[in-house]
Amino acid sequence: MGILERGCNVALIRHEDVTARPDAVLDRLCALFAIERNPGALALPDTQLGEMTTRTIEGPRRDATPVFSDADRAFVQRALDHDTETRLGYRFAA
């Protein structure tokens, strides 16, 4: 069953929107759910997840771009809610 069919409140937010305009997204969510926003409560990291200034792990560095096997890609394609993904502006090639 898709998350939108579970009888609960859900906000679908594009990752690109959150990273580009986090304050605007939070303001909209607060207004949507009638929640008072706590000024200063939004704390954003100053680096991207996984970004390291010094390397602390021994051994060879992994390739930055993960490679999905055909089986993994097929699983993801089957598991996606393509209607929801399309409404959010995403398109996935088979």
C-alpha cells in the first residue's frame, strides 16, 4: 500500500526544494499543519552528508558514484510509486 493511502497526514517534499529553500519549506509546512514555528529551530549542517575534510578511514576510497546491478534497478523500479514520483516531477527510465 502506498504511503498516501495509509490514512495519515503526509507531506511529500522534493529534496531539491528542501536543500534550495529550507526556511520557505518549513514555513509552508508549519502553515499547512497549523504549527507555530520556533524561530531559530532550523539547524542545517554546514557540509554535505559524507563530505570529509580529513580522511579517517584506512584503505582505498570507494567510487563516489554507486553502481546498481540490473536486479537492484529492477527492484527499485517495481517498488516506486510512479504516479507520486511523476507528480513530484521525477521521471525514471526503465
